[in-house]
Amino acid sequence: MTFLKMATFAALALMGSAAMSSVALASITVTNNDGKAHVLVVEDEQENITEMPISIGQTIDNLCDGGCFIWLKDLEDAQYVAPGTTGSMIIKDNHLAPAS
């Protein structure tokens, strides 16, 4: 895990522990709207890494059960997902971004 990722986890964990009385589950959905298949990489706070293939048009639900980083394999443009976050992300033009 890079120093920037570790610092982000530490800072957000401190804010989150003060703001949340119970642990909420993150409900993140990623849809591949790109013209090719990709591999999603999910790294949790304990540095466990899971790789998930995602086909063109496929949607993967419930990626995190707490804070995590999500990125496309071979790209370092990671998106941080805070604990308790719900929302949708899309893959388009070889990038992972929040759905608008």
C-alpha cells in the first residue's frame, strides 16, 4: 500500500470513528460502460487485495464492506470509498469515476 493510501485510510478512519457510532456497510456498484473488459482491484483497510474481472456491460454490486480503494488493474488512479458510502461508479474511456 502506498504512503498516500495509508495516510488517507488513517485520516478517514479517525474522522469516521468520531462521526459514526456503528459500522455501516458500503454499497458501491461499478458498471463497465467501456468498450473492453477490465479487472477491478479492491484493497481494504487490512491491505487485502481482490481482483475481479468485469466484462463489457457488466455490473458488480457491494464491492466494499468498509473503507476501501478501487482501481482498474495496471492503472494507479485509485478511488477511495469511505465506510458507509453508497453510490455508483462507471468505467468509461479506460477510467473509473463516480456515475453522474
